[in-house]
Amino acid sequence: MKKCYFVALLVILAICTGQGAGHAKVYIDIYSPSSSRLPIVIPAFKNMGSRSDTRSLAANMPRVIRDDLEFSGFFKILDPAVLDEALLRGLTRNEIKWDSLSIIGAEAIITGGFSYKKNKKITAELRLFDAVQGRFITGKKYEGTVDDYRLICHRFSDEIFKKLTGADSVFNTKIAYVKDIGAKKDLHIMDYDGKNSKQITWYGSLTLSPAWSPDGEKIAFTSYKNGNPDLYVKEIYTGNVKNISRKKGINIAPSWSPDGKKIALTLSLNNGNSEIYTVDLTSGKLVRLTHDWATDVSPAWSPDGKKIAFVSSRSGTPQIYRLTLKTGKVKRLTYEGNYNTSPAWSPRGDLIAYAGLAGGTFNIHVVSSDGTFSNQTTFAGDNEDPAWSPDGRFITFSSTRTGRKEIFIMRADGTGQKQITSGRGEKSDPAWSPLLGR
Amino acid sequence: MKQYVKRCMSIFFIITLASCLACAKKQVKDDTTAMQPPAGTAAEQPEAMQEGVLEESDLGSKEFKEITEDEAELRTVFKDIHFDFDDFSLRPDAKETLNGIAEWLLKNTATQILIEGHCDERGTNEYNLALGERRAKSAKKYLVQLGLAPKRISTISYGEEKPLDPGHTEEAWAKNRRDHFLIR
């Protein structure tokens, strides 16, 4: 316990001295629309130990960091091949020939070294330098198993992003999704880049619509595991599952309130007419929010908790609407096309992503939450199930553009589209985790 | 001053390394072991044991059975009925089939039925679950109007989750937009 205090003190000290030495510099202004990409070079990592590099960490570790930074859209990844190996004698400031870096236009450089230890353990040292001033910005040492090397790299990518932009990154977040194998659907969770996927339900039934709790520890979903489409919440790290709603008819489409105390859902009860409700997770109290003979489905809570976007066919075709909880006032947000569904409210509050049908295919669109502006972001195959990253910069979705349904990620403006799943089974319904606690 | 800054930097570096050594080590471990699924069926063990409250669910829908190839008479009566895209109203051909089903059920009063509502793959599965529910309820309502007791007719929606034809053509979609009947 004493040791903990000591470490905490050191960290505080580090923060103070760090700022004292001018570390508050923001290298990349991520809020500026014209922000240019920071040129960064990430040479191969060095094997510092005596054992051989059986997992090709020298190449694989920098690749993870390059992919992270490239996808963020704020970095220009320079080809390390242009860098003369001799210029980089070691990992530290004095072992780098700084003049040569400015020639290739690098404004930042990452050096990394690793060594294999006993019992499949590795240690890794990673450093970030300001290549223009030849200045150390941050450095970390990690210990873990060799299988954790991606995790180590994501951690350091996050550290780089924080130091250079002042903001949190998504590099340590996860994506839950549905995988369909042999007409049975179960939930899986993978890293945001599609790697390290793990199954989290084994019902062998139809299990759908994962939704992360705001604390990132629970997932709400609908499953037919007991016959009817009922709503459950699973604690990811304990495995506990609780039934939240098992009314007659459908119990589907969960969306957590931002404070994590309620879930908005869709119920059809006895008459088959689906309406939006909220259920209080402590008391179990149900509150009905919509009253319309048309189909109302798929609630999505606004980040301030004051509004709910949802789908309704009250105009004759499914469209996106916005309900203000306090007043009960409903406003229609989409007018283009005859089939707009799956609203997802951006964590920043200003945008709502949805799937819209036009010309026979579904694409991801983004509409401002006041309905004044709308933008199509995908253009190939059928694209559905949009969900936002916790920082509101990225969207994950499913697409059939490569034949089978796979999960993709992209920047919110539609650039940087990247397939992150492959292999057996159709994948759908991705849900991006909140920033996960360490 | 310059020396002070330099010293701070090196202290900062050492401290960052030190503190990370202390915490990163544990965190790296934590993160990856947390979601390891327990082997086999044991995975579901915590649910039953730790849930505390009794979980009750209606297994009714599991008791219905598909009509088999050899039940020729039943097969001609309990044919799938079909719907237009994004629509749950009963077409004339669907009503005709339902008339036959009602007639049969009025004669065979011990039989109960389950109506499954299905959709084609287009559109969101959540919206399609709601639509499938309405398709099943449409048929139930019609049968009740023809004199059948509501309690003899159960409904369930599968949305787009159980296509009859896995194809991605208009022909496949038309087959998949259906109510399907099971009996017990």
C-alpha cells in the first residue's frame, strides 16, 4: 500500500516537472479543421536481448503503432526505409543523428527496443522524440507476455496521441459485435483494430444488438436463448448475466442512458405495436416514451441524456426522429429516402449517424442532431449498423462490399475506411466501447 | 536554468519509466486475462449460481414442431404466407391461406399454433424484428376474427435472422418475407 502512495507521488511529481519543462506544447491541434498531418517516422524496433526475435517484433511492433497513428488521421507516416540505420545507433536521444531526420522531413520519431525474457515474457522500451528540436517527449517501459505485444503498442500509441494532441485516443478501446456461425449468433469483443477477438456469449442461439454500458464493464443485448427475444445485461469481467426485460413480444434494441442508470429499449407487448420505453435498472420501473400506432424502434440516447433519437414509420416509411424527454416533443430529422434506420448519437452530441437506403443499397449517413445538415459517408456495398467511437471521431459499421458482411471502421467524414474483420462467419452490429479504465 | 530543465527532463524520464514499470506490468496482464472464457459449458456457470433471483421464461415457443415432409395434409394447409417489402398488411393470397388454416383449426380444436414473423435481409435487424412481430400479429388478428381463440395462437418475431433462402436476390427476399407456421 505504501508503495502505491510512493508511485502516486512520483507520478504527480512527474506531471509537475513535466509541465515545468514545457511539456504542455500541443503539436497537433485536433480541433482545427485544417490541421495538417504531423510527419513521423517509426523505424524497426531493436532486439536488445540475447534471445532471437521469434515473433518478428522488430517489424510487428512498429506496424501496430503506424496503423494506429495513420488511422487517426493526424499523422503522416514516413517510410522508415529512407532512414539510414547507421543514424540510429540506439534508442536514446544521444544515439540519434538529428540532422538526418530533418532532411527526410520527420518532425517526430519513435524508437523502440524489446527483449525476450523467460516464460514468454518480454520487456519493451518505447520513446517519442521531437525530431525538429531533438527533444525527448515521453518514454515508457512495459513488461508483459509476448502475446501482449499489440496491447503494449496500443498503450504507447495512446501515450503519443495524448502527448501530441492533449486528447484521449481510441487505441485502447474495443468493439463488440455479432458473429454468425451456422445460423447461430453470439457476441464477441475485439480490439478497435479488429485483432484479439474473443467470444463472450456461448448461447448457440440468436444473440443480437450489443450495447456497452457507459462504464465499459457491461453489455446489454437481446437473446433468444430462452425462446423469446428478451433483453439481458452481462458483466463482461465476471460473466454474470441478468435478465432485464422479458415481456411478451420483442424486448430489443438497448441503449444505455449516459449515467448508466437506465436502458431505453423497444417493446411490442401484446398487440405487436413496438414502442420505445425506458427501464430503470435499479427499480425495474418501465416508462413508455412513444405513443403511435406506427412502428417505433431503435432508441439512441443523446450524450447529455436529454433526448432520444429513434426510428419510426409514422410517416409511412421508417425515418429518424428525435424525442425531447422533458417536453415529449418529437421532431423528424430525415427526409431523403424511404428507409432510414439505426440512429447512433455522436458522443459529442452534434451528429447522428444512421443507415439509409437509396438506389437499392444501404449507406451510412450522418445528420446534424437538429436535422439541418446531412452527409453520406459510404458508397460501396450495403453498409449498416453505424456506431461511434467514444471520442466522436470515428464510426464503425458493417459492410457487404467484400462479399461477406464484415466490420469496418472509418473517420466520421468517411475517410480512412478500413476492414477490420475477416475469416469465418458474417459479422454485424458493431458497438464501440467507451474509453476503458486502466 | 537550462541545466535545471535538463535535469527535470531526465528525472521525468526516469520517473515515467519507473511508474510505468510499476503499473503497466500489472495492467498489461489484467487486460488480457480478463475475458478469457472458461472452458466449455462452464462458461455459463456464474449465471445460474450468482444471479440470486429465479429466472423464469416461457419455453412455449420451443415446444412447437415443424410440419414434416410426410404430413401432406398439414403441409397444404399451413403454407407460408408472404408480404410486400416493409409491409405487414395481409395480401389476398395470404388471406386465402389463412382462411384454410382457420377452417382446419376450427375442426382440430386440440391443436395450437405458433406464427413466426420473418423479413428479408434488407434493412436493420432491429427494425425488422419489429416488422416481423407485426407480420405475425397481423395473421393472428385475422385468425381471431375468423373465430379462433387467441390463446391457441402464439407469435414470435425472428426479423431477418432466419432466412428461408440465403440468396441476395429479389426472388430470395420475396420468399423470406413470410409468416411461418408451427403446431403442437
